[in-house]
Amino acid sequence: MIDSYYNKTYRSPKIDPLTYTPFVGFMYWKEPLKPTLNETFCLLSPGVWSIGSLMMCEKLEDGPIPADAVCSWNDGSTYYLRKRSPPRVDQEPEGDFLASKHGDHNGPERGIWTISPNVFCKVKGWVEGFTTEATTIRWLNKNIPSVPTEEIIYDWIDPEWNRVIMITKRVPGETSRRMAQLNNSTEASCRRSDCRIC
């Protein structure tokens, strides 16, 4: 099966395997993203964030949620998203884009920032026609509800900056990194006590 796929894909007279690069995302673009993904989520002042060219996120200090809020959530305090008016057109960095960034979950094609203790902003590069992570999560929730997924508070595509942005709640449980640490320590202690992990 793999050989027939390889032959069909790479040995086709139309495709030269030495020069063919399958397009699998924005990381194959000839031009780097401007602004960079790191600059998508910026702390402007305490409790106020700029998110891409289209949105602002604010922590509500007191009073009602503004009428122009597109969504809100409570995570110890109340937070809300509102559309920028007008959208941001300059692509120069603004604010502190390193504040609250998760170093372990970032790369050239994605970034994650903490907004509140249990809510995150996830940013990925976007190419027209690609399925977004939010679409996949909604499909899983509908078709395979037994699979635990994060709750999507709000998501949108920022076409001017070629990225998709998703505000999500933390999934209950341990991270895969923490589980690996637990498994390694259990395995090491079992080696010391001459037991096996099956």
C-alpha cells in the first residue's frame, strides 16, 4: 500500500521527487508571517490585550459587560472580547507579547498565551481551505463525545494576518508532559525495586 502511494505520488511523470515540496501549511510560505505569530497576542496594560488585527480582550473591573462584547466568561473575574473599531492595519509590534506566553507549547507555527487561570489564547497560521482546530474540536464533540476536548469560548480567522485564533478553557486532567514525568519516575522507582511496568 505504501509503495503504491509512493509510486503514484512521487514517481508520477508530473512530479519530480527532488524538487516537489508538498504544501502542508504556512511554514512552507516563501515569506515569513508579518507580524510574527509571537506578536499576535500582546498585553497593552494590566487586564487589556490586543489579539491580532481584529480583537481586544479586557478584564472587567466593575459594572456590566459592554454591549459591544462578542463573548464573555468568568474565571475568578469576568473577561470579555470585543472587536477592534477600526481593525488594526499596521503590523508593527505593540505591547508586551512575551507576557503570559507558554514557552513549552510554542513554535514557528503556533503560540499559546494565558488570559486567566483556566483560559488560553491559541494562535496558529492559517491558509485558506484548511480545516481549523476549532472545526475539528466541534466535529469531535458532535460525533465522538466520549473524547475529552477543550471548551471553545470563541474562535475566528484573521485573514489580514493569515492566522486562526481560538480562546479556550483548560481541559481537566494532567498534561501529557506531566504524565510522561510521572511515568518516568514510576518506571525509575520500579527499576530500583526490581519490578516491571507492563
